[in-house]
Amino acid sequence: MSVLTSFRVSDEQKRKYQEDGFFILDRVIAERDLETLRSECAELIAAQDREMDRLGVNELNLSRRNSRYFVFLAYKERRQLGEFIFSGLMAEICKATIGENAMLFWEQFVIKGTEKAGSEFGWHQDSGYVDYKHKPYVNAWIPLDDADEENGTIYLLPYSVAGTREKVEHKPLPNSNDRVGYFGNEPGIAAICKAGSIVVFSSTVFHRSGPNLTNKMRRAYAIQYSPEPILEADGSLKGLAEDFLKNGKRVR
């Protein structure tokens, strides 16, 4: 891949991350790299469809044929995804947000189809799904298609609006694995951005997403990096803890 190696997050973007908990990098992914991510996404969707065919079902884990797809931790078998995850571009994002030490915690494709009901996600912090004490981590959310309010983009609450920059207790939704931690009336700021942009936000930022009301899939790729291993409530490892930066130097 040809991901940027000389890119720098601006001082203003760093300030915004500290004050609001997020910033948006506009169209920083080269078109060739964007097409590679789209191609990887398409192949992974096709693989899930083939597995559904083999099993004679239309649902596979959280995925639902032609409606929504979730693909977790595919990079180990997809070399080009690894090249992107551990690129200079992502190293710069980590250094500007969580600091000189960073490790890969999670990565996933989320493809949102035209399912009108049940495809939205309520207000939550990513840290609200971690039950063990931890330092905030960072999420790099990458739309592979232009993202807007019609096709289910994410909405973010600045710290000043949410009233906190700390992790808060979340309540589980009935008959769901989802958790919700904000119950106010603020609508949030919609991340309206072009494909190849990166929405960078802290794990303590409240965010949500709406349904996709268009007739096309809305594809996104999310990569999360932490400054330390993240643990489950019982002390076992949660997700991954694959070294990326140590003292500001790439080790991957």
C-alpha cells in the first residue's frame, strides 16, 4: 500500500482532541489505498456469504445477508490490512492522541445496509464496554463511502456537551448486547465526511449512529489503538495487545 508516511496531525487538531475528544482528518487516505480497503471489504463480505451458503442460513454471528456485516480481526490473514494498520499515517495519529506507546487493540469492518430498524446504535463510549480499569484508547473510524446523516454516519458529543471526559457507567439495553451511557437530548455533531477521511475519537467520547436510509451499503473500517493492554473484568486479555509504537518508534 502507499499510505502516507510524512503526514502530521496539526497542533489545532491535537488541541481539539484534548478539548473535545475528537477531530476529523479530511480525505487523508490515498485513492489507491482506499480502493484496496474497499476490495478487502468486498472479499470479506463475499466470504461470509459463502459461509452462509454452506450452512444454509442467512445470518452468521452478527452479520445478516445483504443487510449488515461485521468482520472482526481480519488483518492477520490479509497482509495489506496489516500494512495499513501499522503504517506511518496511523503511527502519527496514535502519537497525537494516546502518546508515544501504542498497541493494536481491535480492528473491524462494519457494513450497514438498508435495514431500517435495529441498525442504529445509541449513545455510548467505547470504554463503556470495558469493565476493567484502563487508560483511554483511540478509535480511527474510516468511511469507505461518503458518510452523511442519510446513510447512518456517526454522531459525536464534545466533552463540554456531554459534561464529562471520564468513563461513565452504562446500562445494557433489554434483549441486546448494546449499552447506553448518555440519556440527554443533545443531538451530537454528525461526522459528515468524504470516503478516505478518518474520524479520530477517544474511547471516552460519547457517539452514536443512525440507520442507513439509502439503497446502498455504507461501509466503514474502524481501528482501535491503546497505550497499554486492555483487560477483561477477570483480568484476562481483552481484544489484542500487539505492539506498534514504543517510545515513539514503530516496532511493527
